[in-house]
Amino acid sequence: MKTERQKYILKHEYDLFIQNCPKKYLLFWEVIAFGGLRISEALAITINDILHIENKILIRTLKRKNHPIIPVIFSEDIINEIKDYILKNEISNKLWSFTRQFCWKLFKSICKKAGLDTHYSPHSLRHFAGIMISDITNGNMIEIKNRLRHTSIKSSEFYVHVSEKKQKELSNKIEEYMK
């Protein structure tokens, strides 16, 4: 059974993961991490889901009934990389033709090469995104909820709770208080 800490990757671990990722899969993992996507959501992206002018990707949230389509804004750099990827690889439908099983095996092999915890799963990158958003927004749970496409704000509490930045800030405030 995973400990709470084994559910998410920290920034320096993400950097190690990216450094050890084969170049041809780098964009896939960056889209997952920056978008806070589930593997199934990333694998469902088609070229018609890329809104180049708006820097958005339409995400099908397969976890919910009726599969709502939610636009997620990405950096212009990532959208341009996707555009180049589509042209270079002559993609005509789905952005990536990987299977979920392949993604899991690839993720595990990259983690092993990077010397990361073997208990991490691809979902660890989604949790990394949640923590990153928590740190950037100073724990704004509405922002976390919206970016990760949660149905309930309750699901977003985890990311504020495990944010090392928030824990360090609290520790510093306690230290100051005790002086």
C-alpha cells in the first residue's frame, strides 16, 4: 500500500523524470503534468481538440457521466510543440496512439532510470500538478478544482495539505510566533 507521500512527485523529482525521459515521449508527459491530466484524458486528445489560436486543449473527462469536454489553457510553447508534433508525425486523428499499459510501463521505466520511488504511478504527475497549482495560487482551492476538473472542492483539499511550500510557511509562522 502506498504512503501518502508516494502518491505525488515533487518539483525536483519531476525535473529528474523529464531529464530521463526519451525525447520522443517528452511532450506527452509535459502535457499530462502541466494540464493535470489523467492518462485516459491525454490519450483521448485528437487534433481537433487543439485550439491553436486560444492556446487551449479540449479535455474529455472520461471519469464522469456524459464525458464533459472542458477547455484547458496551456502555454503557447506547449501548443506550438504540439503543432510541430502533429506536422512532423503526420497525425490525422488521435494525438498519441499509445495504450494505457504502454504509458504505465514507460512511466515506470523512466522513474527507474531517474532513481525515483518505484511506487509512483502516472497519476503522480496529476498530483504534482495539483501541488504546483496550490503553490502558485497560495492554496486557492477553486483554482485547483477548476484546473484539475474536480466535481467537488473537497477533492482539492489534498493538494493544499501536502504542499511543501505551505508546510514550510506554516512552520516559519509557528517559529516566529514562538519567539
